[in-house]
Amino acid sequence: MKSIKKLCCIVILLVITILLSSMGLCSTAYAFEDMKAVEPFKVWTAKFNKVLDASSVNNETISVKDSEGNVIPVKFSLGNDGTSIIINPPEGGYTPGKQYTLVISDQVRSIYGHHLSQPYLHTFTILKKSTDSLKVYRSSDYFQKEFVEIEIIDNKEISVKGRANFDKVACLIEILKKNGLTVISETMDILPDGRFEGKFPIENPLDDGDYEVNFYFEINGQPRTYHGYYYGIPLKCERENIYFPESTVYKHNYEMYTANSNVDPKQYLSVGGIMSDSELNELKQLAYEITAGAKTDYEKLLRIHDWVAQNIYYDYDAYSGKKSGRTDAYGTYVTRRSVCQGYAELTNVLLRIVGIPSRIVIGHAIWKGVQSWDEVDHSVSNHAWNEAFVDGRWIILDVTWDSENKYENGNYIKGDMDYVYFDPNLRAFSLDHKILMYR
């Protein structure tokens, strides 16, 4: 039944687009995400099928009104590709629990002078409480090879489910007070297909305050030895209401990510001018070898992530200043070592070679569970990672932090590879990463 409904929706959308163009009423069509309730800082993107006349996008043609008809002071802009309008939330966000309507006037027109056939109204509601959407921690919304989802049910039960990769046989979840005292500790076996799932009662009510959730895996052959994987996840209890508090940089990251998602991905494909032809040819051969046989761009992305994470070593000698190291893509490849910049540069070039738009993100990272955003100057950069455009969206990947290889005192020391920072949920990623700029 679900499949039939999905097919019908697709057909209807296609018919609307055809009618608007073929009947000569308007050559511009638009579409919004179908969302019942959204967060207070929701950024809307109205996508059109023609390049818009910038002069027609103004306060007279774009507005947001509350249920009483009051105009909300939002800011909007034309997307970089000229075919979309980005509507940012008002300063301080929308009011929780209230309903709003986004109005796009029929005076919006394309550069060819075609107007909308009629005004477009999009009504949306803001989540009633800031904690409504914070009962669940997800490491990723898309990556199914390895992930964890932790949910607080009715403030009385913890549900844990996910999938593990490689040779993991069991997992452990623990909740600790900030003073290090363990209040909950539960283990689960991992099924042969990698899945795990369990529910655990919160037998004793939690005191008000801050907590930390850590998630560990037991590796086959290392019984009763658990390796930290998803750790330092903040948890809060207020008047018996338990939830995962939002990172203080999440709003900033959400706005940065959304604003920079509406760009033409093709501008992030060039590999010319950054190395010699012979060096580029060598990296091309490597990229094609890594992705040979991959059926989708997502699989190519994963393979390149895995190769870099498994074959490049973090250069602690360069990081500590003992010796200089290379951070360019080719230098990172031939020496097999670098700091985060080198990981990002090599990943960037390999992805672009196989036709996947990729960009480098400059930002600030902290050690969650040890540092907090309030304790550091996160206006300055100290880290770099990537975003790749696959399946119509920009996917985050921090290969450096998924690689445990290290080069120290002149020695290459092999480590494990993780998937914590491959295609992560932006909310989870914001716990220890802040976006500052794109390159």
C-alpha cells in the first residue's frame, strides 16, 4: 500500500509540472518538503524549474505570516543557481507550537517573463516543545551499514537498535552522571547479520542534571573487552523529562549547511591546476582502482572513504611540530601520512576524479565528553573534513576521525577504521564539529 501511495504522489507532481509548462500558464514549478512539524529554525528552500528574475523576488512577493495574519520578519535570498529561493527563519526562530504560512506571490517570474499561474501557500507548524524532537539520538539517517539509534520512551525506558560492521559480537550502552558515576549499564548481543536491538527500563528516576551516554562494541576474539565507539553523547534530565540536548552549535551548522546546499554541485568537480599531469594521472589510476565495480556513487563514496581511512596515517610528528609534513593530495598519497588537511585534500581529489562533486569544510572540532563548546574559542579553525554531493544531497564525511592509523616517532602504526563520521546525522555531527567555511 505504501508503494502505491508513493507512486501516485510522484505521478501527480509530474503532471503538475507538465501542465504548468504545456498549457502556457507558467513555465515555473515548485516543490517543498512534506513536513508535518518543523524546528523553530527551519530554513525553507523553494525550488523552481526556471531561472528566476531576481527583481521579482522581494518583500512584496515573498512573505511568512502567522495564524493571525501578522507578517513575520524573515530574510530570503535567491539561490546561487538562480532557480531557488531560500527563506531563513526570523531572528530567534519561530514560536514553538504556532502555525505559519509561507506565501509566494504570482508576481514571481522567470527571466523569460513567465509568472506563476496563482499564488502558492505553504502552511507549517512549529514543534510545541524544544524537547519534542530530542528524544532520539541517531548517528545517521541514511547509512545502514553501521549505525545506532537510542530513544527515550515515556521517560521510563531506553530503546537501542542499530547495526554493526566487521567482527563485532556484542555492544554495551552506559549512562553516567557528570561525576562519572554509572547509573545504567546494559549489554546486547549482535546477531549474525549485524543487527542489535534491546529495551531497558529506567528503574530509578534520574535526578535533574547532565548525563553522558557511551556506546561500546565488543570485538570477536577479545571477550569482555569493549571499545568506545559512540561516546560523550549528552543526556539531560529536567523534572523527570529526559532528552538529548541540542548542541549549542547545531543551529549555526544547520544554517550554514542549508545555505551552502543550494549551489551548483558541478562547480566542485574540477581537479585541474592543483598538481602536475603525472601526479594527477597517478591519482586517477588509484581512484579508478578503488571504485572499480562500484554500482552507485554512494558505493564509490564509501570505498574512497574506506581506502583513505585504512591507508593514510595521522602524522603526529607533524602535528606536534617535530617535523614538517605534506598536506596536499599527492603528498599525502605518496607519504601515506598527513594531518586532517591532507586527509581532506586527498579525499576531495579522489572523489572529483570519479565524478562526485566534493568540497572541503574548514571548521572547529572538540573532544566531546572532555571539552565543551563553552570552553573553547570555536571562531577559529582547527580541523578540516569533506562534503560530497551524492543522491541529491551533500553528505558529510570526516575520514580523519574515522581512521585510527597513526604515524608517530617515525613509525607507521596500524589502527582500526570506524564509520562514526561517514554520512552522520547533522545533529549528531554538531556535538563535536562546527562549520566555519566551505572551500
